[in-house]
Amino acid sequence: MKAKIRNILEECIESGVAKGYADAHKYRDDPAEDYIYERIEYAIWLEIDERFDFEDSTRNGKSTAHIAE
């Protein structure tokens, strides 16, 4: 079985953008543009981190990053 990485990443990005944008406006009526970008980026990485397991080591010359179950 092979995961559809592009679809998973698309979901992570879409969800992260929505969550990050909402978070940027949670306590501020008019957040700075840089702050909005920062919150969106952070939320996207959280979404990706929830679905993927990143490991620093390699096995047999191949990456050992796996999709989290």
C-alpha cells in the first residue's frame, strides 16, 4: 500500500492555513501581516507533524520517514 502524499500534504496545508489564520485573529482585531504568516506557518507544520513521523536516521541509504498511523 502506498500513501497519496500530495493529498495528505494538501489537507495539512489547507487545514493549517485555516487554523493559523483563525489563531492570528483570536486575540487581536487587526494582527500584523507578519504575525498572520507566522501563525499560518506554525499551524501548517503542526498539521504535518501530526501525520508524518520524521526520523533523522537512514536505513540502507533510504529515508526512514514514515507516515504516522
